[in-house]
Amino acid sequence: MLTLLKGDHMKIGFPVDMYTHSLQAATRAKRAGASDEIVVVALLHDVGELMSPVNHGDVAAGILRPYISRKAHWALANHEVFQGYYYFHHYGMDRHRRDQLEGSGGSGSGLSSVELAGSAPDGAWELCQQFCEDYDMPSFDPEYKCMDLEEFVPAMERVFARKPFWDEPTNLKAGAVTAEPAQ
């Protein structure tokens, strides 16, 4: 899916395509010492652009949820609202829209907090703010030297080797399809 973000058709008004943007975001996270989980989230945060640009955070979060924490899931699902801080005001929109999510546990997706991820885990709002500020927003730089995709394979392998819903063993989806018993 990530390589489908490569090419002029995925520049969508930016100086780099979404593939390069994703590699830059993951490189910034890796170089900053972020956990494997956050590096993988940075690498794959925009894969939903292919299917639903306006809801791409929820798409990526849904794909990654079994293997990432609830905190990272919430941040990923809401990152496009947080990114709006940097450009909404240029289009007559409220750049502080993200503030509506602070402490609410809600999501900009239109889904209730129960449908999405329950109440926001402690630190999720702050994680999303930092993710956008440090990794997502600055990663449209055609001059930035990013790591190659192959260099992220070990982090992806470690994250995807986790037992699905490792942080929420009572999740009813734990064991679905794989027939591994829930704890």
C-alpha cells in the first residue's frame, strides 16, 4: 500500500509525493529516538489517502489497531484534525478545531468515542500534537534526506509480531480469524 503513494498523482499539491512524505515522517521519528510503534505509525500514517483522503487517519488506524496501543491508535485516527492547525485558517476554517478533542475522548471521524476507541488514553492528545509538529508537518521537504523503506523493515517486523490487541487482551476481536483464544 505504501508504494502506491509514490508518483506525481500523489503529490496532491505538495512538493513531494505521499510516499516520500511518509518516509520523511518515519525518518524524523526514528532519528528522534521514537519507539518502533511510533516509527511504524509515522511510516504508515497516510496509507488511507488512497481510499478516503478526508478520513485517512481512521483508515490507517483501523489497519494498525491490533498491533499498536490505544494511545497511538487515537493519535493516528485524529492526526488529520491536528494537521489542520497548520492550514485550516488559510481556508476560513478554525485552526483550533483539534482543541475540541482535548479531554473529550472523541474523534473527528463522526464516530462516537465508544465506536472508535473509547475515551482518549492518557497522553493521546499530546502524542498527536507532537506527532504532527515533529514528524508529519515538516515532512514535505524535497531537500530532506530520508531513510530507505528497507531500513524500516525491522521496526515493522517487531510491531507486527505483537499478539493482536496485546494492550487490550479482553478485546472481542482478539483471536478473531486466527482462532487464538482471547485471554
